[in-house]
Amino acid sequence: MEKNHFKDINQYVSPENSAYSKKANTVVSFVYIALSVIMFLPVLLVIIISFSSEDSINEIGYSFFPKGLSLKAYGYLFNSGGFLGRAFLNSLLITAAGVVFGLMLMCPIAYALSRKEYKLRRGILLFLMIPMLFSGGLVSSYMVNTQIFHLSNSYYALILPNLCSTWFIMILRNYFQNAIPDSLIEAAELDGAGHFQIFRLIVAPVAKPVIMTVALFQTFNYWNSWYPSLLYLDSNHTELYPLQYVLVNMDRSIQTLVRDTQYLSGMNAYTPPTITIRMVMVVVVILPVMLILPFFQQFLKRGMTVGAIKG
């Protein structure tokens, strides 16, 4: 009986099926490589345009093969010197603080809501879902942050309002509840471990993939954010400006300067690059994100194997 069973299995691993699987893997690999190249082409085009000359863009438009190269846009952007560097460090500080403290706040909340023995979890879940359905509005949030908490003109105004997300809490809570066996937590409780020990030593290592995914999304949210700076920072606190807000102001200044040159026809007015400078700004913004993605990917791969349960 066992020999017949093994014969039935061997028919699925015959050389013909093995060759077919190799062909299928080759086709699938080719399709994914092609998709990766297609997705990378816009990024490559932005980088090439950032090194193109304005005359080339005006003559042939956006092209992977420009007629002329120029570093004029990079020179114009980095002539600000220490101001741009300070803005870059501000963005790093705001992003790092927002991600770290956001995870420290959202992960324990999600873990508490994932425990069935917690009696108040339904009420807190309902309370957390209200902001997802009904927003208090921009004016009310601005008044609370400035008049009650006095967060204006400080780093707190750029970090605290976006620190906690109900959507991320729900993602973490569902993972804690469905992907982590109750038997594992019960065994830890029988050994005398408290909830903080359970979360730190068991839940966090097992849930590292979802935690790092939320951290990645939080990184994008903080790194690309410039609107809170417009609301809570005035022109007397330029030392607090993040990189994105500085680039937005610089783009507006260039547009104003170019628009005003039409009234200076009789004078030698300097015209900064208008098209390539925008591409340089995009490169400056996306380059740190491209560099940090492999770091998150490495942690995601480790998190898939950490805390595996052996029967």
C-alpha cells in the first residue's frame, strides 16, 4: 500500500513536470523583471531630467537621451548651504521621532485591543473608529493644537498630531489577534510572565513583519509631510522648517521670480532653472526613501522567521 502511495507521489515530480515548472518559473521571473523595469523607468527618467539642460528640455522635451547635460539645477539648490542641510536634519529628526514614538504608542494599544479578556476593548474600538468616520475638521484641530496644547512653532507641532493612526492600530490589532496563537500567550502567562513581558519577548518578535510595515508607512507619512509646517510654523522660526517645506517654498519662489522677469525686460535678470529644479527636488526627496527600503526589507525577512512555533 505504501509503495503504491509513493508511486502516486512520484508521478507529480516526474522529469516532465519538473521541466514544466522550470519553464513556468522562467516565464514568471521574466514577467516580474519586466514589471520591475517598467516601474523603475519613471524614476530613471526623473534622474536623467535632473541632469539635463534647460535648452535640451525646451527643444526635445523629456527624454532618456538629452542633447545636453547640466548641473545648474543642483548648483542652484545646494547654494543655500547650511539652510538646506538644517532642513534635511529636521526631516530626519521629525521622521525618526514620529516613527519610534508612534510605534511605542500604537503597538501596546493594538495588543490590548487584541486580548479577548480585556473588557473595555469593544468600547475603545468604537471610540477609535469614530475619527475614521467623522473628522473634527481642520479649524478645530488647529485650535486644539495651538490654543490648548500650545504646540505652534515647535517640533511637537510636526510630530504629535500625526503620531497615532486608527488605521494602523486596526492593522496591528488584527495581526496580533489572528496571527499569534492564544496558546503561546497562555503558556507565557502560566510561566508567570506579565503583559509587558509577553508583548516585549513574544508578541513583538513574532509580529515584527507587520510592525516594520507600519513603521515604513509612518516613515513615508512623516518624510513627505509639509502641510503641518505651513499651519504651525511662522517665518520667524525658519530653523524648524523640514526639507519638504523648504523645497515647496523654493519652488514657489522660483515661480514668482520667473513670472516677474517679464517686467524686467531691460535688465539683466537671473532666471533660475524651472523644470530641472523640480526634478532635482524629487530626487532629493526620494533618494533617502530608496536607501532606507532595503533596511526595512531586511527586517521584514528576519521577522518572518523570528518567533516560529515548533510543534
